[in-house]
Amino acid sequence: MDELEGLRTRLIVEGGHRLEGSLAPPGAKNAALPIMAASILCEGEVVLHHVPRITDVDVMAAILESLGARVREQPGGTLVIDAASYSSNVAPYALVSKLNASFDVTGALLGRFGRAEVPLPGGCVLGPRAVDMHLGGFTALGANVDLEHGSVVVAGTDLRGTTIDLGKPSVGATKNVMLAAVKAKGTTTIRNAAQEPEVADVADFLVAMGARISGQGTATIEVEGVRKLHGCEYTIIPDRLVAGTFLLGAAITQGDVTVTGLDPAMLSALCDCLQSTGASVESQGVSVRVRGAPSWSPADITTAPYPGFPTDLQPPMVAYLSLARGTSVVEETIFDARFVYVSELIRMGAEITVSGRTARVTGVAKLKDAVVAAPDIRAGGALVLAALAAEGTTEIGGLEYIDRGYEFLEERLASLGATAVRASGVAKVTPKLDIGQTVKLPKIVTPFREQSS
């Protein structure tokens, strides 16, 4: 969808329906994007399975094509990347500005060409996402770093392994340093590395291409440099954040949802929190089942790097806690502006006060329908959950953000018994909806925050 269409299109959600059933989450967005970028390092063909069909993947594919790759999509979420044809080390601003994960190409371009020129990235506006840790890692490997006309220029044809202490876990920096170190001479040790499953998945993909990496999934990763990487076929892990959103959907609608095909350990922090509020959580094999309670208790949470409570599930969790019996305190430690969505929940009747990085959520008896707009991907997930639990019919704008992280959202909601459709324009009064119904609404110019997507 083009940018203007994204501003006019809204998701209309009818509240009062329980989510019931099972679903298999798509491939993890936060693994797929850096894995696509990592294809730059090899000179063969890469076949990726379980790639989520979201707009962020489309943007990353366009970036790779601008660098010379040939990317083709096959049915069922498979991408084929001809990595032999990469020819440019300059990423275009028009595409990079749309995607924070676009900066992942920096380490890969440096590793392949000895030079990378990448504009500072865009994406969701969640406060400063400094790339200083990335650049410090490149410098430690022997590269020179400059800022020219708004682009980071990294150059180094004789990268050498070393010990790099990130100081604190950073998903982006860990991935980028791994990508740059794969072809460096000697061994690189990354301390205070991010332990997220998506980081481990990137490392496993690199190993499938011939890299020598150990310790992925722990705080210390070792990368032994190799001269060349080959093509491979690889399946991306499931998206724990999408899975978590739907499990919270079961809890907030007092429903019953089973997510299949993923390791329950990936969601342990969420499941522990849900259980503490009174929801029923069952984990067995590669599935997690959540059954919502008629009413639930508050909970205090603090976001943290994996295996702590994920920042990307904080907004959906706040939506859930807005209906708890009592007051919850939510502390955000990762992103400065993560609570920007709270004003939209307040439109729906939530009682939330924010002071710095802490939100105080006082549960209310019910949420009400409203016209709201998602300011980022996970805020969109939170607003959808709130709409499912609210009285009446809620209109959610900002689908250009939601589509960046949630594959086939309406279809998945419908499969679980919800009623949600897309409509063009904005309606002051919305009709009762039938699944599959197409609604055309009058075009009304609505002010949106000026934010990159």
C-alpha cells in the first residue's frame, strides 16, 4: 500500500467477541530482516522459508535489489535471493529511511566489500536508537567510520578479530558486529551480547552458510573468521511477538487460544506474567495455550533484554492490564518513547498516567469504542486488543505501521472468531460488520503524527 492509502485505510474492529482456536505464528520479523541482510555476505543462492509477508520484508527486499541482488518470492512465504549479483555498497536513503532494520546491511556490506555507505535508519519512532554501539564494534575490528551527508560510511579491508564488550546487550549491535566479523581474520569475541532467539537465528543462518560461530543465545558469542560463505536453504523461527499478541488477545477477551509450532521458552516471561494475573497457561511440546479469566489481577512488569519481559509486548500487556482489578506499574527500560500510544488507550477509557519511563495503569470496568491511531507496530497490536475487548466498534488508523509487523491480521483474527475489516476513509458512525464485508467510507483528511514508517 502506498503512504497516502495507508493514512486513509482503517481497521474496524467489533468488540465483544472471544478469541478461540489455534494458530501457527508466521516467521519472526526480527530474524527475517537481518537474515535477508546477511545474504549479502555469500556469493550463491539463498532460499529462505517461513518469511513473514509484511511490508518491512518488502522494503528490505527492495534495499537488497537496489544493491544488485535478485529477489523473487515463491508461494508459502519463501524468498529466493541471488546473492552472487550484489554490486553496490551504497544503500538508498529513500528505502533506508522507512526501516530501522535497514542498518543491518552495514555490517554485511563491510564484510563483503570492505566498505558500506548507509543512511541513518528510519522505522518506528520510539526515541533515540543510537548506532554508536554498532560503530564502536566496527572500529574495534579495524574499520574507519565517518558521517558524510547524513550517511554512515564504514571502510576497512583488513578487519581483524578482537574482543568487543558491548557494555549492555544490544540486539542491533550484536547482529551487526557478527555480520562484520564473519570474514574478519582471527576470532572475534562479543561480550554482553544480546541473547534474543532472533539473534541466535541470525547466527544459525550464518553457520548454515559456512560461518563458524558459537555461543549464540548466550551473553558471549565467538566468531571465527572464514574466507568465504556459500548459499544455503534456511527456515526462519516463528515470531514470538505475534504469538504473544494473540495469547494476550485470548486473555483480554476471556477466550481460549493455542499457539503452535514454537518453543514455549521463548514466551516464558509473558506466560509467567499472565499466570500471575489469573489467566490459565499451559505449555506442552511446541505449543502454548492461554485461557482468559472472567476477571484478572494487576501485575508489575519491567521490560528487559531477553530472557526478560520483551519491550515489544509491553504495549499489548498494558492494554490487558487496563482492565485488571487494581493498579499495575509498568517500567520501560529499552525505548524512551515507548509509551507514546497511551493517549490512544485513554481515548477508549483507560486510566493510565505516565512519568518518564514508568506507567501507572489503574484498571477500569470496561473500555469503550473510539477512533484511534497506531503510532508504531506494537502500539497497533495493543489498540487491536483493546478494541476486541471494548464495547462497540472501534476504528484503528495507522495501518501502515501494523502491516509492518502483523501478517494477514484480519484473516488471523477472523479465524479465531473476531470481526475486523479494512475500510477506506473515516466514518463517524460505523455499522455492525459481517466478516468479509467491504466497507467504503467517505474520505476525510485526518491529522496523523508525522513519523517515518
